[in-house]
Amino acid sequence: MERTSPITELKNVGEQRAKKLNRMGIETIGDLLEHYPRDYKDRSRLTKIADLSETDENTFLARVKGEGQTGRRGRLTFTRLQVFDDTDEITLLWYNQPYMKTALKSGEVYLFTGRMQKKYNRREIVSPEYESIKDKLACKTDLDAHFTEKVIGNREVDVLDIGAVHFPSGTIFACDPLVELEDTPPFIQTIPAGTYPVKICVVPSEKYGDRYACVKVEVSREMLCDWSTVWQQ
């Protein structure tokens, strides 16, 4: 069965049901797969804050900046909250929803959807839909084990101590050398300026040579409490 196969090839789709589907524009298997609910919203395409559109609904990842601020405009109360990504920041605005002041946690990343508007030379989104993705960003693997254990899964691993790296400004800028920057934004993070030891976890292989599994820049010797992925990407 192919996407171009007629809808009647599906089980329990006879002539009468096929006619009803045809009136909805569904004639092939492919038509059925692409027939979304009326209120379906495609949120798979993420936009950077700097590129938000005034004409289309936008979906973007952003981190909450501080706590929300409340105020009054006539009979309406409002709550403003700043969020940002690696390109810009924007104001989110809710009316008569004072609980929004603390509903979103400062420093956490959320998925927002809404239409941007410009008012008094300020960009803002009124009553955006939002979703916490903290659990989705959390790394399910204890990556520190790659530098303390001899076997990960069913693979033997080894650790190479390659020296130290110096960050005079405290800014880390990293990316995959095999990926174009236009396709995948680089990872940018800020740490205290200084010099830090670097270790590489490798998987030894006689056939392919040492395969790098992960690299660790040890900024602190404190015990880790959480791992998270590069949220900007």
C-alpha cells in the first residue's frame, strides 16, 4: 500500500464511506494522512525571537527572565513577563490573570505560541499559549558516568586527559563542524572567566579507531544536580 493508493484499499472503507471521504477531498492514503483536524496547529517549526512575525502565529523556545510585573490599565489588571533566547528578548502580556506573575519560573525554558504585535515601539505577545519543556530537556543519561565507569552499556570506554582550555571572556561558543551554522545555531554559554581541565570519553575500536563519545570541561568540582541539553537548538 502506497500513499498514492486509493482510500478504498483500507480495511472497512467501502464505496459509501469512500464517497463521504471524497467529498472531504480525501481520495488517497496520502490525503488521509495529511487531513488534519480543523484546529490543528503545526508547532514543529520553531522561530527565533528576532525573527518573530506580526502576520503569522509563531512558535518559539524562550527562557523566562526574572519575575512577572503586574499593573493596572483602567479596569483591567495586566501582567508582563520578559523572555529571551540567544537572539533577542520579548514581552509577554496577560490581562486579568495575576497568577501569571509566578506561573512561569524564572530561568526555565518554555515553548510559546502566539502572534507578535508592536505597540509604543515595543514588541509583545498577548496571552500566548505556553508549555513547560523542562522534563523534555532533561538528559535521561548520567553523562558523568562516562568519565567514572569502565563500561557504558556493552562498550568499554576510556578517558583521555587532554590538558586545559582557557576562556578569557568566559563565553563558550561551540558547534558541530559538520553542520552549517545557518542550519543549526551554535551553543553559547557563559561561565566565569578562567582555565579549566578538559577530558574526552572515547570508545576504543581496532577497526575504526578511537570514537569520541563526549567531552567534559570541568568548570566546578561540585556534585552535579542536573543535566540538560543545549536548549537553544
